[in-house]
Amino acid sequence: MRLDKYLKVSRIIKRRAVANEACDNGRVTINGRVAKAGTVVNVNDEVTIAFGDKLFAFRILSINENAKKEDTASMYEIMTDKIKS
């Protein structure tokens, strides 16, 4: 699954256009490398997103094309949710 679609389906970012923009601006990394919106994600990938002065890092646990709102929390594991210093 594409990175921008995963971010939307998992409800980490609400709209795919916003996820696409974050990727295009170099604010998203997968396993330490800057990722584009079309990058394919895999289970156990570590993704980090920079939102302004905040870092949000998570590990992908599952990939579901059509996830219900109740199931999205089980798609990833939060590793870091902190403010950059």
C-alpha cells in the first residue's frame, strides 16, 4: 500500500491530500529515509512524521485496505509522540 493511502486509512492524517503534501515536503521518513507519497509500506516499517515542532513515530503492525474506525488503532504502535527540542 502507498504511504499516503496508509496514513489516511489508518487515520493518522485525516485527508490523503494532506498526507501527500507532508510526504512531498520531506516531513515523513520510513526506517530513517525520507519517503515520498508513493513509497510502498510494509509491516514492521518505522515511520516518523514531523508536524511543526512535534515528532510522531510509529511502527506499522498491519495493512488493511479498508479499515473501520474501531480497527485503526490496531494498525500501528506508537513509538514516540514528543515535541522537538
